[in-house]
Amino acid sequence: MHIPDGIVPLSVAAAGYAVTAGATWYSLRKINQQEDPQAGIPKAALLTSAFFVASWIHIPVPPTSVHLILNGLLGTVLGFYAFPAILIGLFFQAIMFQHGGLTTLGVNAAMMGIPALLAYGIFQLRTRFNLQDSQLWTGVFGFLAGSIGLALAAAIAFTILITTIPGNIDVAAERASITALIVAHMPLAIIEGIFTAMLVVFLMRVKPELLEGASTQKAAVASS
Amino acid sequence: MDIGLETYAKLDSPVHRWGVRQKLIGLAALIFAFAFIQDLRVLPAMIVVTAIIFAISRLPFPFLVSRLRYPGIFVLALAVVLPLFSGTTILVSLGPLAVRQEGLLAFLLIFVKFVCILTLSIVLFGTAPFLKTIKATRSLGLSPILADMMLLSYRYIYEVANDLTKMQTAMRLRGFRAHGFNKRTLNSLATLAGSLLVRSYERSERVYQAMILRGYGRAKISYEEFKAGTADIMAMTGVIVVAVGFVLAELFLRGVIGG
Amino acid sequence: MKPQTEANTYTNGYHHHAIKQPEPALTVTGLRFSYTDKADVLKDINVTIKPKERVGLIGPNGAGKTTFFMSICGVQKPQAGEIVLFGKPVKHRDFRPEIGMVFQNSTDQLFSPTVWDDVAFGPQNLGLSPAEVEDRVNEVLTSTGTLAFADRPPHHLSGGERRMVAIAGILAMQPQLIIYDEPSANLDIRSRRRLINFLKASDQAFIVSSHDLEFILEVCDRVLLLDEGQFIADGDPKQVMSDSPLMEAHGLERPHSLAFHKNDHHSGSKTTP
């Protein structure tokens, strides 16, 4: 789902950068408003590394295997640091593996980052309904966060790709292929959802602070 | 495990010696100029310029090819889709399918842009230590929060990767085989991923303590190492001029400017 | 001749100008620390450490050693007590470069992408000019024998090499009191010996916490036994650690080299007759 260089026109790449710049600026502002912005940096940075490596884990889906994006979970755990984390993660992927382009860094970050923030919001609903102590409901919200995080990212990615590829494909074919690609990714979204659910239940048992409304914010307050 | 592009970062070439800040600005300008191109007539010039810069950098060609392989797969998928489905002018008929001219040319455009942009990116990031490049972007105005996060993430990716390998080995030694898509396998892998997260989280507390013990946040960063020489600035200006040239050529061919 | 540093020497009748008391490196009085989920990890800690003194800290796991270290460095805020470091009280989150701490796990401490950058981190935060930073870094890399690794990323180093780089990073700040938390853990014999020699030759006061009791014997002049948040014993390493009942009562053991010799009548050799 990472969009490579050369495919989308500059206008789209520029728009992507504009959105990413805005979201990053907003995130940094929120980070700087905390009592001790520095305290959250090592936490966010090391979790970025952990998510980066965790996405290498092969999930067997016979006959093949898939790698998860985990943007939903990343949003859940990192809160305001999620967008910078995704930006950095994508940058590393572009440099290290040429996975996703540099001109398309903005587009890719927006495509994965906005759903991540949405996933964060969805997961926080858990506290709104006072369900944070229930393992079952934590799992449910985890599933929603994970699956919607991926589904939305896929929807954005394919819509951009199909509508901006140079060449004339007629509108009906365009719409058909977008729908087809998104539908093809639904099983993947379900898998991400299930995996995210299992992960949040694990974290709830082992380190619940990681799930409490952006633990990085907590760190900034606690250590001051 | 290396960051991949650092393998040839210590070679000697004019590009390697080019000041990192100027290299960043110059090549970024050229990369975005290339992204702007939609007219096929500009492609030959793009290829020539890219080839020249790559040649000057003395990076090995097989290295470039190996780096293009993975992302190239996706682009080659378009090699099939576009010529067969996009456009109306039919060049060759192959039974029920037809190779269309517009699609073929669209693919050609994408392919050349892809190769040129990626080659320049690899030259940009492959001819200097990654760390230096990050510091250069910080000196150009990148938020210190982002720069610090990037440096720390970069440093600890290796540690987490080590943890992952060790844990996977431990799991395998206890008979775990990730074969089927079933609840038990998923749960084990979720536990694996979760452990990575928890360990990193706990490690980050100690890292933070180590950082403040040595005065994190008090430094006034000096960018002396990035003092620019005349050659650096001239090279940058030259490349920017070329980039602008490409943009103007494209605008001219589109009929936006010129006679 | 060692000057007395007990506070009550002032009462011996001499005009106190005649006896120059060197200012203690560290004075801790009434230190108490509790975590939210664990009360009284440190109960009532009182200790004075002289400049250039070499102190060992022993005790079972969970005794409160790391908490003690974090408190005297100003990283964690105690519930009660006073900590005075080189004449100045230690306030929570103060930057006190006179004290440095070498962590148990060097990887937690080597957070920069290269060795050179990591060692330069401290001096840069001290506000030194780039030229001064360069001199300082080269100096400590040389004295710790790690100059050859300057350009390497920390994950390309062995455990012993990482340990010495971490020490270099602390030395670069020119501290006068260094804490070593389990420094010989996971080191091979050669690295351990190198570390022992290094500590024996060092200029600063230090506190070494270790389960490696022989290490403490070789390197320290004084030992503190910490258990259940209090100092149970404070004295000569050989005397304290030869006391088997005492050691065993607090989760430790008399080190083997002291098994037959309480007094060193073989001029340094610790072998059995």
C-alpha cells in the first residue's frame, strides 16, 4: 500500500506533503504544550522502532504470508506522537528498503496517519463508555481500531492511485477497480483487526499504561 | 544488519564530497522537478542527467539494480495493466486483448520517472552517513523533536531487531511453527509483537534517565561541520538551475509558457 | 595520613582552622523512598562518602540499590531526606555533572548512533565549544582504550567494549563521583580484568554495586551492605564480607577467597595454604 515514486503527479505529491505538514505541525504543537515535551520523545522513538520491527513479523495466511501495517495500534498507543512516528517509520522504510517513495512520503504518511489518529479516537471510546476494565470490550475496540485503521488507509491509497494514474481509463472502469482492490483488502483488514485485538488484550494484561490515552503524554506529566 | 544504503557511504567521489546540506537541497529540487514531468519528450534529458549524476557518484551499478528490484515489482504490475486497459489507440491485437498506445506511453512515463527519481534518492542518501544527513536536515530547520526521534529510533531499531530474532529463535526451539492461520499461531505472534512493544517501552524509561543524567536538552547545537565551500554552493546552484530548466521545459511543452 | 571526616571531630578542642576537613563528596541523611506500589524501598539511609573513596554496595536483589542511585543523582525524588553532593544540595531533576552513573545495561545508555557522538553528548550539554568537545572526547576514548571504535554504531560492539564506551561517556563530563551499577555483569574474564585495573587506577570517588563479591574485594576500600531499605553494615570489605552469618542473613555469601583467610598474612595472595 506504500505508493512508490513516479506514479502520482506532482500536484498529488504536493497535496500529500501539505496534509502531512499540517498534521505534523499540529502534533508537534500538542507535544510542545505538555509540561515536559522531552520526556515523551524517548518513549515515542523507541516505540516507533518497535512498531517498525513488529511489522516484519510474518503472519501466515496460506498459501502465503502477510505483513501487518499496525497503523491502528500505533495510533492507539502513541496518541499525538503517532503521526510523527508514522512519518519517521515511512521515511526509514523508503530509505532502507525503497518501500514507498520519497516524493510520495507526504501522501503515504497522510494515508496511514490520518486513519491512525482515527483509530486512536475509536479506541479511546472505550473509556467514554467506561469499558476499559473489560478484556472483552478492550478486544472489541482493538479490533475496530485495527481493522478500520487498515481499511481506511487502503481506501485512500487505492482511490489516489487509480484516479491519478496517467492514461485514460474510463470512469466506470476506474470505480470498478478501486472497489475491487478495496474489497480484496477486506480480509487483510479483518486480520489486522484480530491481531490488534489480541495485542491490546496482551498489553492490557502486561502493561496497561501503554493503552491509557497516549502513554507518552502520561510520561511527560509523571516525570516532572 | 545495516541500514542498507550505508554500504557505499564511505567511498570517495565528487558527490560524496559534496556538502550534505547543499546536496540535500540540490538533489531534492531535481527530484521534485522530475516528479513534475508529464511530457514524454523530456524523458531522454531526464535519463541523461540522472545517468551523469549517478556516474559521478561512483556507486556500483549492481547496487542500484538491487535497490530497484523490490519497488520495481509494483511498477511492473502497471506494465501489464496500463498498456492493456488504458487508452483507445490500438497498436497490436493479441486475441481478446489489445496493446494500447496511450497505456504503453503512460507506462513508459511512469517507469522512467520511477527509475530516475529512485536513482537520485539513492545517490542522495547513499553517499553520506545517514546520521550526517539527519543532522543536516535539522540544521535546515527540521523540528528538533522530529530529529531527536529519528536519531533515537534509528539507533534502537537494531536492538529491537535483535530482540525479535532472539525471541523467534526461542519460540522455534520450543516447537512453534508459524504454518497455519489459526488462533494459536496468531496469539503467539501477537504475544511476540506485544513483548517487543513492552520491552521497548520499558527500555525507553531507562534511556530517558540516561539522557537527562548527561544533560539532555541543554546543548546549543553547532552546525560548524556543515560550513559550505564554494564548490558545494556552485554545485548546488548548478543542479537547481537544471531542475528549473526541466520545469520550464515541461511548462513550455504544455503550452503554458513561451510561443 | 587520612584526615578524619566524622562531623564530631570539631569537638576535640582544637581550633578548627588547624584541621582542614575535606568536603565530603556525598552526604545522605534520612533518605526515605517509596514507590506507588511498594512502600519504603529505602527506609532511613544515612551515609557520608569522602572524595576519592572507593565504596562497594552489596545486597540481595530488590534491596533498593538502584533506587538509592537514582535518588542521589536527582533522577527520582525521595519522600524524605537530604542529599548533599559536593557541598550543594541535590534537587530533583537538577543537572549535576559532578556525579555520573554507569548503567547496568550499557545499551540503555549508548543512545547515539555512533560511539563518538555518544561520548560527545555530555560535553556538548556542558556548553563546551566544538574544539573543546573534540579534545575531551579524544582524551576519554584514549584513556578507556576505545578510540578505534569512534565511528562505529554501538550495536557493533561487544559487551565489554560497550561498557568501556559507556564509561568514556561519563568520564567525558569529568565527574568526581561515579556510580557503577553491576559493571562486571556479563563481561568475559579479560574485559572484567581490564575493568578492575581501570577502576584501581581511577581518580574519582566511586560506588560500585555488584554481585561479583571478588570484584568488590579487589577494587573497594569500604563496603556497604544494603538490605530491605537500610544499611546493615558499613566497613572494611574483608571484615564485613568474612562475616558469614551476616552475609547469609541478607541473601549473600562469604566470597570464596575469604574462606580461609580473614587477615591477609600472605601479602596479598588469597590462595589456601
